[in-house]
Amino acid sequence: MTVTLRDATHADAELIAGYEDEFFPGLAFDECRVSLSDDVEFMNVYEYLDDPETRIVLASIDGQNAGYVVGWLHDGLIETLSIGVREAFRRRGLAAQLLRTMEDWGRENGARISELESHALQPAPSKFYPSQGYKHVRTEPGYYKDGGDGWIWQKDITVTQKLASGGLKS
Ligand SMILES: CC(C)(COP(=O)(O)OP(=O)(O)OC[C@H]1O[C@@H](n2cnc3c(N)ncnc32)[C@H](O)[C@@H]1OP(=O)(O)O)[C@@H](O)C(=O)NCCC(=O)NCCS
């Protein structure tokens, strides 16, 4: 199994928008939006790609598009705005690798905390983030378009953590 990570370019905008629809059906707003919520400020994919404080990393496995992560550096945080792995490639450690890529980028750029938000009722993120060392620090009631609460997760990234499940599974 060969995993390739690369930074997205404008040529990837449709792929990224497709991921948003695939991973967050009913929560993404239109084909150019990355954010899942309309009560936060959000930008379109092209603006993200041109903004030095945001980064979109794409993953492929054996040449097939497998997933992505969108990160935003601000206020001493690296905030992961979106992360998703296609069903066929799940439970192989790919999301963990994508998240670490953002944590490393954040740390290199002075961030001390990695932060994420997930829909309170989504079961996979509620398991995934704690497995990566994240703590549920607060709840944003009714944050999502469907009225669901947002759970805010944080991790101190000033110390690199060696996780037991560090490598990719074949
Ligand atoms: C959440 C998501 C990104 C996880 O991707 P993934 O590549 O399968 O995750 P990993 O393989 O890196 O998982 C690492 C660990 O997280 C936990 N985990 C991940 N998905 C899980 C699930 N569905 N159920 C229980 N635990 C899970 C496990 O502890 C796993 O380790 P293990 O496989 O050795 O048990 C993926 O399910 C996804 O894309 N879901 C749809 C989009 C989404 O919900 N994104 C997050 C929005 S906040």
C-alpha cells in the first residue's frame, strides 16, 4: 500500500468540493464551500488555496483518491476545518496521518493547540479524536445546519506524542 500526501492546487477544487458533499451530506453549503456551518465566517475553496494561513492536503492510496484535510492557522491554533477518508480506505490510519500532518504544520508555524469541531451525533469522530489525544473542551449548542451541537476538541501540540497506532496499516 503506497500512501501519497500532497498539497492541493486550484486544479483540485472540484475534488475537494466533491469530498465535502461525500463526507458531509446535508451539512456542506454549496460546491465551493469548505466550511460546514453558516454561523462562522467561511471562504470558498480557491480563497483557501491562495491563503497562506490555510492548507489543504490530499491523500491517495495506490494512486486512488482517498481523503483530505483542511487546516487553518490562527490565534496560536491549528484548526482542522475538514477531514475525511473514503469508506474503502478507512481504519488504516490515514486520517491519523492527515491530522498529524496538520499538527506538524501548526507546530512549525508557532501553534500550541490543535483544535477541531465535530457534530455531536457523528459516531466516528467521537471515537477518532480521543484516539489521537484530543479532549472534548466545550460544546457549541445548535452549531450545525441541522441544529446539531458542535463538540470542540483540543490537543496540546507543544509536545510531540508518540501514539501506539503511529503507522499505516496495510
Ligand atoms: C472520522 C474519519 C475521518 C476517520 O478516518 P480513518 O482513516 O478511518 O481513521 P483512522 O484509521 O486514522 O482511525 C484511527 C483510530 O480512530 C478510531 N476510529 C476511527 N474511526 C472509527 C470508527 N468509525 N469507530 C470507532 N473508532 C474509530 C480508532 O481508534 C482508530 O484506530 P483503530 O482502527 O486501530 O481502532 C472517517 O471515518 C471519515 O471520513 N468519516 C466521515 C467524515 C467525518 O466524519 N469527518 C470528521 C468530521 S469532524
